[in-house]
Amino acid sequence: MSAVLPVPLATTESPPGPRRVLPARWMDSAFEWLTRFFAFLVFSLLAAILVTLVIGSQPTLEKFGVGFLFSTDWDPVQEKFGALVPIYGTLMTSLIAMLIGVPVSFGIALFLTELSPAWLKRPLGTAIELLAAIPSIIYGMWGLFSFVPFMSDRVLPWINDHLGPLPWIGVLFRGPPLGIGMLTAGIVLGIMVIPFISSVMRDVFRTVPAALKESAYALGSTTWEVVWKVVLPYTRSAVVGGIFLGLGRALGETMAVTFVLGNAHQLSASLLMPGNSIAATIANEFTEADSDIYLSSLIALGFLLFVVTLIVLAIARLMLHNLARREGR
Amino acid sequence: MQSPRGLIFRRRASNLISKLMGTAATLFGLSWLAWILVVTLINGARALSPRIFTQITPPPGSDGGLANALVGSTLMSVMGVLIGAPLGIAAGTYLAEFAERRPVWRETIRFVNDILLSAPSIVLGLFVYTIYVRQVGHFSGIAGALSLALIVLPVVVRTTDETLRLVPNMMREAALSLGIPRWKVTVQVLYRAALPGILTGVLLGLARISGETAPLLFTALNNQFWSNNLNGPTASVPVVIFQFAMSPYDAWHSLAWAGAFVVTMVVLVLSVGARAFLLKNRMDANA
């Protein structure tokens, strides 16, 4: 190093004048403003989406008012629209998805952090994450041609026979074994959210300080007790955040649901019956909407969906953010 | 009060059960992956033929291929990345490099970006439909590419932001102390150091949009014929799969499977490749 240094020090002939400095400063602030502009663009995108959807759904909100939310009408001919059927379908399929996705994701995260041999962790983690990489249209095709026949031949007759006669909840499980319907859509959604929830859970489980877990083990805890009484309480808010992240995905998922839900505009108690969801209604009917009020009703559905997922995702991010802050990241 | 032996038995039993359930859950998750991949690959391989790449989508009842849809998908995806990635890199650069004096603002943008990252893609399609398709008056491949760009954007913002933050501060200080202006430090030093991460983000974004269907349904629509005009309705593989799979014709089903095969392979190669690429670069950097 010292052999090189004297050379630049010796050249004192031309000190950098303002002409050499100014262009650089000008470029500096131009570059900074450019990046700032695009960052602002990202920020304003969210607002722009909200504003366009509100404007687009204006005719529907004016014509039907709050009643839009509680009406089961969906009659393009008489131009009467209500959102209750798709809202129910979206919430119900997402609920089924969470009932399946959350426990399974927890099990996977438990396996990947506590049980799996070290050499297996990375390939297994990647394989589970591949479930998220598969496009939803592929889930849809597989669902329609492979999973729906499986449900109607094997699973649904069994459910009809064994869960149908139960008091109270039996009504949910009685119906023709069509294969297409709420339950099938919910199960497919459940599989689709597993990679999102389990990868968040795995990542936050890893952040638990080894000293905490080792102390519990040293007191004689079993693996299960360490996970249930040390790891889970420590990561509770982030785990909830991960679950909400999965819920946000499930609510907005479109193609897979469109294939297996049946596009039937009816409200039925049975989970075996076809239904509709917000996203599937928009996907199926948007290009067929021939009147302004029809189009506007579909945009209003989109607005509803966006607001609900926005709230769910915001909760998810806030919960996850708390953990990041505690870690000092 | 339980006897100590009963207590320990119960604790061991619940421990064993939880371990078994964890293993079962992992096998459960993997079995779905295997089922989906096997079904797609077997049905797809059966339907695959050179025709797929040379002929255009047929009318019901006759044979054909997916050439126009493949070209449309490629064009729109590439255009989506070309629009979304530079914007995302610029915005990510601001978050990582220029926003330290405005932490609230910076965190707000990160928060908004994270929400856009998981926002339902069909809503992005509605947005592009309202601000572009409706104003122009017709469906077009450009509108499709725009909605895909909106999906790439948050992915690239996030990865750029994260990888630039991983670049050691020493590198910035060393470069700045040589008198290099800040923009040059960013472009020629920091981008070079962060390139693997940024590229991974772009590849993951590309993987995500190659199979994306929902936002294309009412932006690019579909086109049964060959078209070089991106300013008109444009076919894409996922939308063709949707249309053909929902139809009652066997020939169309078979083409849909072939399309599913191609999409799945592209997405898997891109996302596994992006991960492997990042891993290799991290290892090289550590070595």
C-alpha cells in the first residue's frame, strides 16, 4: 500500500475546480430525485388503485347503497346485483383453507426447525416453497381434472355417510357428491396457503435465541414443550402475522377457485354445493358484462375484495414488523 | 394428583404425538406437490407434440397448437419485466440508499410495497382495465404487459432494497472517499455488488408472471389468431389454458395440458434456477 500512495499525492497540478464538481453534484441530485420519484410512484399506486375502484363502483353504490352487501340477487337481465353470495363464498372457502393450512403449516415448521436432520432441511424447505411457485392456473387444472373426481368418487360419499347424519353441523356435509363446490375449493386453497404460512413460521421459529430453548431443554422439557411453551409464545405475533398473510392470499386467490367452485350464484348451507367467490365472479363474468351497472357491480366486488385483503395484509405486516423490531433489525 | 410415572408417560406421549404429527404434516404437504406435478407432467407429456410450437390455437373440434399464445405470453412477460424491473430497481435504490433521513416515509413505502406484493392480482387487472383499457377503448397486449409489470414491480423493489442493504458500508465509504459522486458509487459499485440479488428478484418476478392468468383476462383478453400487434387483443398461454380446460372438447383439453406442462416447466426452471443462482453467489462471496 505505502508504495502506491505517494504517486497521487505528488500530482498537485490541477485541483478540481467547480467545473469538475458541479456536473457530479447535478447528477447526484438528479439521480436521487429519480429514485425518489419511483419510490413515490410505488406509494401512490396503492392510492390510485383504491381511487379508481371507488370511482368505478360509484354507479352500483348509488343505485343499491349498503343493500349491495346484503342482497343475494345477481340478475344481469333485470340489472339487480348483490354481493352476499360471493362474499359468503370467499369467506367460507378461506375459512376452510385456514382450518387446513394453519395446523399443517405449523407441523411443517415444527418438523423443519426441530425434527429434520440438517441435510434435509434445505431441500425440504425448497420443496414446500415450490408449492407457492406453481401458478394458480395449474392448481385449477389439476383441481378440475384430478382432484374433483377424487373428491366426488372417494371423499364426498364418505363425508355424506359419516358426517351428514351428525346433529347441528351435519347440514354442512349433506348434498350431492358433485366434487365441485365450497369444500373442494377450500381444500385447494388450503394447500395453496401452506407454503406462505409455513415459511413465515419456520423463519420466525429460527429467530428464537438458542439460549432460551437450551434452558428449557436443560430443565428437562420435551421437544413439544419447548415448541409449545417457549418457541410459540416468543414468536406469537409473527405467527399470527404469517397466518394473516396466508389469509390474504386465500381471500384474493382467483384461478384455482374459479375452476373448482362451480360458478353458481346461490346460497346453500351445504359445503358440498357449488358456490361463487368474489374473485371467481369477476374472472368469470367481467368480459361478459354488457351493461354499465353490471360492470360497475363487478368493480364494486373488486373494491370490496381489495379493501378486505388490504386490512388483512396490513395486520399481517404490522404483526411481522413487531418481531423484526424486537430483533433490532 | 398424578403419579410421577403417569405424568412422565403423558409428557412423552404428547411429545411423540407432536413429532409424528409434524412429520405427517410435512409428508402431507409434499404429497400434494408430488400429485400436482405428476398429474401435470404426465398429462402434459402425453399431449406434447411439435405442433404445439408451430400451429396456432384451433377452433373447436380440430387440431392445432399454441404458437400464438406462446409468442403472446413471451412478449407480454418480457415487456412486463422491462417496465416493472427498472422502476422497481429505482424505487428499491431510494429505499436502501437515499431515505435514511426520512425513516417514517421509508417505512411507509416499504409497508405499502409489502401489501402490493401480496395484493390479489385480479384487482390489478381491474385497475389497468379502468385506467387504460377503458380509456383507449380496446383490449390490448400492452394493457396485459402493464398489469404484469405491476406484479413484477413490488417483487423487484423488495429484493433490490434488501440486497442493497446487505452491501457492506465499507464499500460505500471506500468509494466515496475516492471522490466518486454518489450516483456513480450506486450504479458502478453497489449495483455490481448487489447484482446477483437483484437478478434473482427479476427472475422470481418473471417466474411469477409467466403463469399469471387473472389480470390478463380483461386486459389482454385472448386472440384465436396470429397477431403481431401488441396494441390489439393478445393470446397468452394461461388464458388459453383457462378457456380450453373449461370447454367440453377433448382436443382443447389436450392442448390445455400441453400448455400447463410448458408453463409449469418454465416456472419451475425459473424459480429453482433463481434460488440456485443466489445460493451459488452467496457461497462464492463467502468463500
